[in-house]
Amino acid sequence: MRLSRPLSWFLLAFGVWSWVIWVTFIKNLWENASGLAFDDAGDPTAYFWVHLLLAITSLLLGTGVGAIGLRGLRALRRESGRV
């Protein structure tokens, strides 16, 4: 399958965007003081674990999507003769 240049850039940008958003989310989750992420004893709650799993899954998917975009751009560069 051959990806177009705009689609490859979009996929790569999506991967980078995913990392920016979800790393920020994890940082905010870790520093949460509202009582949702950690109970009174300072232990993580179910809310914390579910959202951490969501963030990790999104990071993995974003990495995969970004890698596909990067591979598409490299393939297009090889096809055009620029090594």
C-alpha cells in the first residue's frame, strides 16, 4: 500500500500530537488534588488506574500511527530518488 504525502504527514502529526496530549494528561492525573485520582491515604483509586490505562493505550496507538506516517514519508522519499 502506498500512502500519499499529505496522509503520511497527517499520521506523523497525529502521533506527535498524541504524545503531547497524553503525556500532559498523565502529568495532570499524577498531580490531581481533587480526590478523584488518589484517596485520603494517598493511594491510587480506580479512576486513576482506568485513566492511566487509557493514556498508555493511547500513547501506544499514537506511536503506531506516527510510525506508519514516518514509514510512508521515508518510502516516498526513496521513490523520488532522494536518499
